[in-house]
Amino acid sequence: MTENKRAIDMRNKNDLIVIGGAGGFIGGSLARYFTDQGFTRIRAIDKKPLYEWYQVVPGVESLCMDLSEKESAIRACEGAVEVYNLAADMGGMGFIERFRVECLRSILVNTHMIEAAYNAGADRYFFSSSACAYNTDLQKDPHVRALKESDAYPAMSERGYGWEKLLSEMFCQEYWAERGLKTAIARFHNVYGPHGTWDGGREKAPAALCRKVIEAKDSGDLTIDIWGDGLQTRSFMYIDDCVQGIDMIMHSDALIATPINLGSSELIAINDLVSMAEAIGGVTLARTHDMDAPRGVAGRNSDNTFIQEVLGWEPSTPFREGLALTYAWIEQQYNDRKAGKRTVS
């Protein structure tokens, strides 16, 4: 039996929705998603100054606060009916492998936010987990089998970031078991798309490789450096699928306190990603491989059996289609920056 309710089916348009991490890629997109549905009371929080937010959505209450601090979390959740916690120090594999302490410290955000949401009387709480929570011993082959939700245990998560996610999931499960707070837990698999990080060290593979192709074309140096041998495989989820999935998971009573994959099941090798970006850009580049660069696990894919069973739905945007939209947006950002205009990075 499938269940695919959304906020629009369960909430009044003036119920207060709180989004932590709203200055980031996914949080900002979620604020726009709910605004487009007609919700009139959205509180968006991020520790970055407003001019660094990826999206500042008109009509949304936008606050600059550090949610790893208890007092800020309490202020953020005042009057909330629903709380979405997407706040974390994170980025692509380069950031995750180099700044493990910063990634681990994100547990403070969830610790304070879930307690504040509970004390504020919120009805539902969403936590953005990650496929990095999965046992890394199952991800040593590029031809990896898709990961099922049960594959998080026995635990052997990605160091730093993955362990923070796994422990925060446990907080969500215990707040439901002991205190009755309805929690939702989605394990994201590599989200990409327009309005995301594309430069500066926190970007993920699709954005980084699109940028490198654009830079090569612009400079005339028709080469591209790839981290690792390029045989690594991943699944990549387009941002529109992500925010729709968040909404459906949050409002499914069958998924309360139950971790679930939220990702595409289309497996892509990094070398093939480069070829797609080259084709979109209309260029062929000579390839070099940095074998000392961070590259993460050999392979990771999302088993979507469970989400199909419960929601009758799964992320479905073809990667080639989503990458073309992402490339076009990054190219515009790149050109705007060259022209001296303010851009997100």
C-alpha cells in the first residue's frame, strides 16, 4: 500500500515551517518549494550572512543564526509546526575527507534543534541524513550492489561525516520512541542541480566537473584533471526530486523514525560524467588523473525498493537531463563572475 501525502494535504498555509540550513543548496530550494505551494509562514535560518545565501526567497523570514548554539535553536523553533533540519558543515568528498572534525561538530545542530522542536510543540521533525552513513565495507567495488536501508548496520560509516549522520539518526528514532515526536529521516544520495555549490572546495562531482569543462573552454587549455582513476561510481539526484521526496517522506506515517534512501538508482561512473559534461559543452578534453586526491568509496548506489513500496515513487530525473540544466546555470554563474557581478559559489 502506498502513501504519498504532502504538506499541502496536511497543513494550513499559515502553519509555521522552520528550515535550518536554508542558506545552503537544499535548504534554500526547500524554502522556495514551500513558498511556491502557497505556504505563507516560513522561517529560514543559516549561520552565513544573507549575501552568502544561495537563495533568499521573497516573503520568507530569513534569520542569520548558528544553530549549533542552544539559544539559537530555541529561537529558531519558536511556534514551529514542522522543523526541517538541513544545517550542517559539509561539502563534496574533498571537504568531507579533509575536515572531519567540522563534519562531526554538526551533531550539535541536530542535538539542539530536535530538543528545541520538541519543547516548542512541533508536530514533525525532519533530519537530512546521508548515504555516507552506510557501511563502507560494502562500497569497495565500482560495480557495487545498490545499498538497502539495512546496510547501515553493522556500522562502519564514512569517517567524520557519516558517523555524525548515523548517530543523529538515532537521536531522531529515540525522540519518537521515548517522547512521541514524529521524526523523518532521509539518507540523501549526492544531490545536484542549479543554485548549488560549484566552486571553492565544497562542491560535489557534477558541479565541479561542469565548472572544469567551462574553465577549460574559456581558457583554451583543453585539459581536465579528474580525482582518482574516474572508475568510481555514484548515483546523483536532481534537486527537484530531492525537495519533493523530502515533503513526501516527512508526511508519511509509515516512515516515522524510519531511515529511508532518497536518491536516484541510476549509477554513473565519474569518467562517464566527464564525457556527458564535455558533450553538453561541445568540447573534448585531454584527461589527467590525480591519484592522490580525495575520491571516497569505490562505488555507491541507492536501492529504491523501499521508497517505491511505501510512497509509490522514486527520484526519476535522468542524469543527462539534470546535468544539462546544472551546466547551463554554472556557465551563467561563471560568466557573471567574470563580468564582476556577485555570484554564489
